[in-house]
Amino acid sequence: MDFNTVLVTGGSGFIGSHLVCSLVDRHPDWRIINLDDLDYCCSPRSLESIEDRANYTFIRGDVCNSRLVDHIFNTENIDVVFHLAAKTHVESSFESPSTFQRVNVDGTRVLLAAAHQARHRPQRFIYVSTDEVYGAGLDEVFDESSPVRPSNPYSVTKASAEFLVRSYWDKYKFPIIITRSNNIYGPRQFTEKVIPRFLTLLRMNKKCTIQGTLPKSRHFLFIEDAVSAFLLLLEKGIVGEIYNMGTSCEIPIMQLARQLIRMT
């Protein structure tokens, strides 16, 4: 595939910033465009190492702004879209489900429409979803053909957005790929997520607080492995397919807390 311009939505967030930095470093001959509205969980400092690179462009804006998104697709000749922009905190999704609906579903709708109608149609539209669409029983064996059973407002919006993405493949054969990953962790992650939250509490000499009821376990995927998977899918992924991005590293949250306590 001959790619020239890549658009990453949510490129100033935790996962997005690592992906953007990797793309800029690995492909100096590509143009990497980062569209991000710099929400509370984003930090421009995450991209300081590449902000002056000739092949990097930052556009501050909302993925739900159809006028802006249409303009980007009609002027930038986008070849690849990595759509990461989303609200992701499960507990917050119960408090403000309409916000999650707007960003995660409406934002995806705006992006799909603009990409499909653009004069220069993208060769890949990679939608970054989550394994939470499979439901609360993540200790069960599941694969890409397993039914989706989202169990909170966040995962409901991600599943809804997936159906939107799939509809463009079904009707137009628009070249989409969907990824569903485990919990991703690593440097620069915002403190609302469990590992940085535990570490922040421990550094303040406070107790780790566990949300919800026990027992509970999670699979964790390191950010560099996730980025490698994204780049592999860009090179070898088959359009119209869904790909689980996972790891065998499953750990009960209580055990995770104890291990972090021993490490700090």
C-alpha cells in the first residue's frame, strides 16, 4: 500500500500520542495529522518530541464538528484514518451518558460521512474499539465472532459506533478495520485509569481504592505492544475484518494493587 497522509483522531491522548510519535518517527515521508480537542485527559507535552517535525501537523478541533472534519478530508487527501477520539472512563459514562453518546457515536458518524464523501477516499479507516463490548464476563473465552453484550454506557457507545462503522462496509465496501483491545497501560496514561490511579494514590501514601465489587480481573496490554499491533494491521490487516488485540496477562485487581504496593 502506498500511503502519504495519515489522520489520527484523539492523537494527543494516551494511546493516540504514542501512535502519533511512532508514525512520525517511522515514516518521515508520510504526513501525520493529529486532530484533537485537548480534553482534560490529554496533554500537549506528550507530543513535545515531534511537535517541530516537518511531517507532523496538529489541528485542534472537535471530531463532532462536521464543517471542520469535512474541510480536513476535502483539503488534506487523507489515505489512512486511525479513529481513537473517544470518551473512555466507565464510571464517568454512568454520570454523563449523553456526552459519551455525542463523542463516541456522533463523532464516529461525522468522521465516517466525511471520509466516505471526500474527493480523495481513504484506503483504510481503522476504528479503535474495546474488548468491553463483549460484556462484563471477560474471564470467559471469546473471539471476534462472539456476540457483543456491552454492560455500561461507555461500552454501549463503542458497540454502537462499531455498528456504524460496519454499516459503511456492508453498504459501500468502505475499507474499514475494527480493533478490540484489552486494557492498555503505560507511560503518560491519565490518572483515572486503574494502574496510574493506584500509583498516584501510593505516592501520596494513600490506600488503593477498588471500584465495583470483587472478584474482578483484567487483561492488560502494554502501550508499545498495542502500537505495534496497530502498525501491523495497517500493513497487513484485511478490510472489513475485526481484530482482537490481546494478551495472556490477566490479573485480579486486588493482586494488581498488592503488586504495585510491593513495588513502591
